[in-house]
Amino acid sequence: MKTAIWLYLFLFVAFFDLHAQYPILTPFAISLGAAPSFIGLMMGMYSITHLPGNIMAGYGVDRFGSRLFIVFSLMGAGVVLLFQSKVTDPWQLLVLRSISGFVLAFLSPACLALLARISSDVTKQGKFMAGNGLVHTLATVVSPAAGAYLVARIGFTTAFYLLGWVLIITAICALFFIRDIKAAPAVEIEPAPSSTKPVLAEGTPIPWLVFLLPIAMSCAQGILSFELPLMATSSKGMMETGILFSVVSIGALITLSMLFLNKLSSYYRTLWGALGLALVYFTIAAQPPLPFFMLLLFVGMAKGIVLPAISTLLIELSGGAKYGRTFSVLSIAYSVGAFLGPMLAGHLRDNLSPYYLAFLGLMIGVCVLPFHRRKTTLTPIFPKSR
């Protein structure tokens, strides 16, 4: 449990630092002379360079543990930010963001695998995944507005320099306070008398259709992250954009705080939460006479349901084995979606609302999710407590 507390603390600092850049990267790129299509390319390259890192992390975490990969990821991202504070050309920013995408690709698989190894009980693992989402959300509630405020007060150069050193110091602390945990042996759970659910064998292959929904989720988030900063045309605009990002995080915090949701089936939380998120994006694209911040609040609430549920669902489907590779593939799916989202939004936004693309992708993910049950029987919607 001590490992989880330290990990949550460092994750909070890391997520705060990284999400503080969301509302300021696009205005920074524009100040360097970048066009919207180039910004979409930059955001896409950041995500696509996640892929080799995700693949390496999948095998490396299972073999060498999580600690060194967490330290390397935080340290590398901090050093990149120090260089980023000195860029004077959009292409330099593109290169540095690509490098940052690679080094940060190790962070999520390593952290999720370490959290999953703390316990072999699926219920407790689900709580750890929810805790990760809660820490992530708490950090992102104030970080976008804080990042915009920081730039308004001290400028882009000093802000990136300061954020870089925060990550470097966090990496040094993680080196001393995080300890690896060997994977706990899988515990065989007898099915309830009224259930026909078979026990998943260790190392059960996960159906690939499951990962279409994480791709769609990340694509939709990438579209939102691309569109919101374009609203900023001044320091005041950056502050407003940062506040809108924080509204999304507040929405996620609301549903993550509803701890009773963790007692529901991870499959149904994933399915219905994703469907609700798709409908919200469709509503945004339709531009109804509703406050924009309220729609973003609903986006966050749906995300707060789906994201921890996906992680728990994968733990159940994996059979308690190869957490590093499982979460590596999940990170790859997120990276692919995060690449597609900004790229499509940057090239199609003049002809079609990118939010329609988010709706379409999510609906495809929702429609194919039930097909994976041909291979695996899932838990009932209200699993019995043990």
C-alpha cells in the first residue's frame, strides 16, 4: 500500500506538470508561426512516437519491472521541456514534441502494471485503477488553468523551463521512493452458484476488438485537445481555455468520486459510459443552445466512468498475467487514437465539425465491443462481493 501512495503522489505531480501544457502549446506554436494543419501534425507526431515506446515498455516492464521506466520517462520529459523553452522555430518544436512522445510512452504502462501487481484480487485492482483515475483527474482539474496563468505571468520560455525542472526533481524522488513488486500469483475464483461464468485461465488472449474503443476514446480526446486551444487568441483566451479543460476534469472527478460505481460490472460501465460520451460529442457538434461548459462537464463525467472501467476490464480479460504487455497494448491504442484525432481535426475542420468524427469513432467502438463476448464470458452487472 505504501508503494501505491508514493506512486499516486508522483503521478499527481507528473500529471499536473504535463496537463499544464495543454492550453499553452497551441498558442506557443502559433507564436512561432505554425498553421493549424501543422499544429495537428505536431500533436499527431507526439502521439505516433508513443508507439515504439509502448511496444518496448510492454516487454520491458514485464521483464525488468516498472521503477526504472517510470524514472526514465519523467527524467526524459523534463529534459525535453528544458530544450523546448529555447525553441525559435515550429520544426524544432515538432522534433522535441516527437521525442517527448517517445519518452513519455513508458510512463502509463509502467504505472498501471505496478498498480495491478500490488494485489491479485480483481476488486482491489479495480480500486487501484479508479485511484489512478482519481489522482489523474485531481491533477488536471487545476493544471490547465494554472499553466495558462503561469504563461500569462512569466511567459512561455520561463514556464517550460520551470515545468521541466519539476519533472526532473520528481524523477529523482521516484528513483528513491518507488519499489518494484513482483506479480502476485493469480487467485482462482470459483464461480457463483447462479453464474455460468468460467474462470479465466492465466494468460488468456484479449480479443483485439476490445481495443477499438480505447482508440476511439483517445481520438475524441485528441480532437477536443486540438479544438479548445484554438479558441485562445490572447492571454485572456488562454485562461478561458485552461478553465474549460479544468471543467472536463471536474466532470471526471464527479463520477470518479462515486465509489459505488466500482461495484458495477466493468463491461457495462465501459459500454454505457462510452455510449453516453458519444452522444455528448454529437450534441456539441450539433451546437444546441446550451452552455458549452455544461457539455464539457458531461464529457468529463463520461470519461470518469469509462477510463478506469477499461483498465479493470483488461485486467479481468488478461487472466492475471503479463500486465506490462496488456497495458502496453492499451497505451498503443491510446497513442493511435491520439494521433488520428488532431490530424483529422486539423485537415477536416473547414468542411466538417471534428466533434462529429469523435461521435462516429465512439459509436463504432461501442458497436463492436459486445462481439468480444463470443470468446469471453464477463462478470454480471452486480458481481457478488467476496
